[in-house]
Amino acid sequence: MLDYNVLCIIWWFLIGILVIGFLITDGLDMGVGILLFIIGKNNLERRVMINSIAPHWDGNQVWLITVGGALFAAWPIVYATLFSSFYIAMIIMLLSLFLRPVGFEYRSKIKSYKWQNVCDILISIGSIIPPIIIGIAMGNLLKGIPFYIDRYFSIHSTLHFFNLFNIFSIIISMTSVTMFINQASTYLQLRINDKDISYKAHIITLISSIILIVFFILSFINTMFYIKGYKLSIMNGIINLNKKEVLHTYGSWFANFEIHNYSLIIPLICLILPVCTIIYSQLKNKIMTFICSSLTITFIVFTVGITMFPFIIPSSTVPLQSLTMWNSASSKLTLSIMLYAAIIFIPIILGYTFWCYKKMFFPLNKEEIKKNTNNYY
């Protein structure tokens, strides 16, 4: 049986993989929802866009449920702290997600332009709110959540809803939205065989890639130098778990990059990949454009992971009570059983997802929708 510390690290990576899976798959269909009225100038164009994600949008949301379930099992105290601190924001996010199935499933039930327009609005609202809240939550996690644990091991969070909105969290939120838009625009180029929609998606790809670079630089600089970070005590370049001391100072989030200088290649790649996305989009290489966008998301998650390691939820009230991957993990038995389940089911989920996209991948255009109007949303 694996060592307990090793199990904690493995689950750090596994949940990171699940988060990447969610951001790549659900990111593209939520991004399409955001772009619905930006690219789709009429009902037919919006219908083409909606049907490009129609076979997958509900399956993609399973990644979000899986992330929540894995978080609950691997780090239960993190789950409790996260959902209690962001309770109102999470409720708003869930309510927005309820709008998406209504928009998708009932859009074609009534042959009315006004009704279909209402459904498109519901899809757009349900698509833009989640990435905004995800970014706001991530920004506040990096700043630290005002919570403490009393002598009865009860969690007390003093974070109020309106305190979630600050300059830093708004920057991270805008980065999140831009990331989703970029992913969607590359997917639309890959999936839709229509000159007008593809051209507009190409322009959005170029613009969003440039904006993403700017926002990533702003986010990285602010994280490293303009907000107080957290780091564990260091002895001889190694995290000292025996000496429980958490430093809460400016520049602390840079600690892991200072210890392991080679890890700076990860944020550097985050800057290079959007440039590659632009180049491949210009070259009309749709597959590589989408791959570069997906890798951008992957390396952004890697950058956040390296920055925060080993913290999951830092406490701005009592930094010593910050939740890390070690002090908030489940028992060794739980992590071991979950690991065996993950080894079996994660490859199955990945394989099934790939198979679904491959089987249902065919070029969509306005003529196809017109010809088989009763077979599409």
C-alpha cells in the first residue's frame, strides 16, 4: 500500500486532471453559449452553433459533478469550507446551470422565433455566469478566505458575498471568461463548416488569444507581487512539515518557483500557447488550433497548482489553519480505495468521452440544418 503522503500528492494531481477535463470540455460548450449572440447574427446561425455542442453539453457537465464528488471524498473539510464560504455564489451558479437544459431541450418544441430567442438567452445566461463565478472564486482563494476552525473543529467563515468582488478577483474572472471564449472559438472552427461562422470564430480566436495573454500576465504579476501569498516554513529548500509555520507575506506565492526554478517554464508555456493558437488559426490548421487552446487551459491549471502547492484553501484569518493537501485529506484507507476506483474509471471516462466526440463529429452548416430541420435543436 502506498505511503499516505504519496497518496495525498497523487490525489492532488488526479483532482487537477478532473478540473482540466471540466475546463476543456465544459469550457467549449459554455464558451459557445457566451458567443451565441456575438457570432450568431440570426436564428439559423445560432441554431448551427447550438447543435455543434448539442450531443455533448450535458455529458460535459458530468466533469463538474465528478470534481465535486472527488473533492468531497478526498478532502471533505475543503469541500465543507469551500461550499460554506461561497454558498450564495454557488447557488447562483447552480441556478444558472438550470437554465441551460431548459434552453437546449425546449428550444425546438415551439416553432416560434420569439420562443427560440428566449431559449438562446437562457443558454447564454447559463453559460456566462459559471466562468465568472469560477474566476471570482479562484481569485479569492489566492487572496485567502477569512475562516477559522474553533476548538470543536467547526468551520466559521466570515466571507460575505459582496466581499468576493475585488479588483484581483475580477481580473481572474475576466481571464476565466476569456479562456472559455477562446476554447469555444477554436472548437467552432473545428466543428462548423460554414464560411460566415468560421470566419467570425477565427476573428474571435485571434482577439481572445491576445486578451488572454494580457490577462494572464496581469493575473500572474498581481499574484506574485501585489497580493499577500502563503507559504510553509522552508528548511534547506524543503518544505518543513514538522515545523508548522505559515508565512503570509507579499511574494509568498512565488516560493515554489524560487525553489524549483525550472518550473517557471510552465507559466512561460502559458504565454507561448496562445501565440501558437493564433498562428495555427491563421494557417487554417483547425485541429492544432483547438489542441493549442486546450493545452493553454491545461498549463494555466498547472501554473495555479504549482503556485498554491501545497495549499488548497488558505485562511486569511488564521494562516496557521490554512487547509493543505495534507492536513485536510481523508484517511489512508479512503484515499487508497478511491485511487483503485480512479485507476479503473478515469480511463473509461476519458475513452468514452473521446469515442463520443469521434462518433458524433461531422461538419455542420446552415444547409445541413435546413435539410434535416426536425432532427436538430
